[in-house]
Amino acid sequence: MWIAMGHTDMRKGMQGLALIVPQALKRDPFAGDLYVFRGRAGSLVKIVWHDGTGMSLYAKRIEKGRFIWPSATDGIVSLTASQLACLLQGIDWRNPQHSWRPKSAG
């Protein structure tokens, strides 16, 4: 899973976003990896991936707040599945905090 740094024109559909992958990110869009893009406002992300049979597009607009994004303006960052899950929930995936910890083991 890869996060595209900076912001992307969210008017682009799956073909437009898939074109960004080899041109700007220097990766193969058909390798089965997920590529995550964020709009300028920070409240919309789109994910494109190829599952071996076709290209798919996932979009999510967050109701409150913004998706946490690295501050660099270009490039790509690798994410784990749990980091992507945090990102999609609006949680700071770079430093997730537990909301509750047990006080004792017994």
C-alpha cells in the first residue's frame, strides 16, 4: 500500500489516478498494490488498485476533520494494512494512541 504525497486533483477517476502511478510515482499500477490519493481540502481520499482482473476505485469523504497526510509535497510512502485502516478512520496513523489501557492484569 502506497500513499501519494502532496495533494491530487480529485476530479480524476480511476484511469487518471492510475496514470499518475507510473508517471509521478514510478511504480507499476497493475502490480496489485493500493495507491492512496488525497485532495487539497484533505477531506477526500481515493484509492486505486488492480486485482489481476480489473482496476478498482474506492473513495471516502470524512465527515469531520481531515485525513492525516505526510507534509512532503511529492514522492510516495509505504503503509501497512493497520496504518491504512487508521488513516481511513481519521486517526493519525504515524503515531496512533490507544484510547484505553488496562490498569492491572487481574
